[in-house]
Amino acid sequence: MDWAFKWGGLHSLTLGASLYNERAVAVYTKAGFRQEGVSKEVIYRNRKWWDTVQLSILEQEVSHRHSFKPYFNSPLLIKMC
């Protein structure tokens, strides 16, 4: 996430996870991602239909959690462009 916001110039990150993968959903939530929506019964696995969850996080939410400031005006970044 640091690279995406510091160097990639992104404002938000979005991901999807299957609800059968409870550990992944817990890790993403602990990292600060918030649930935005659920798609019902989109994955068929082990003879059962599973929902997927969409999660996202904004740049300012990561900045607030980790106390970093994006380096968009960094001389290194300007030189790379």
C-alpha cells in the first residue's frame, strides 16, 4: 500500500475476497480496508456457493493509520517522470 500511495499516485485501493477465505478478509480488515459491498453466490467451491466481499481503503485513511505523507513532489519522483 505504501508504494501505491507514495509512488504510484493512487488515491484508493480496492480488492475482492471470497468469504470462504476468512483469514484473508480478517487480514485486509486489520490493514484498514473497509467493506463496500457483497456479491452474492458468485463462486462455486466444494459443492457450495460463496459470496465475495469488496473492500477498499483511501489514501488519507492509510496516511492517518501509518502517519506518512505522500511524496508526490519528491525530486526523485519528478526526475523519474
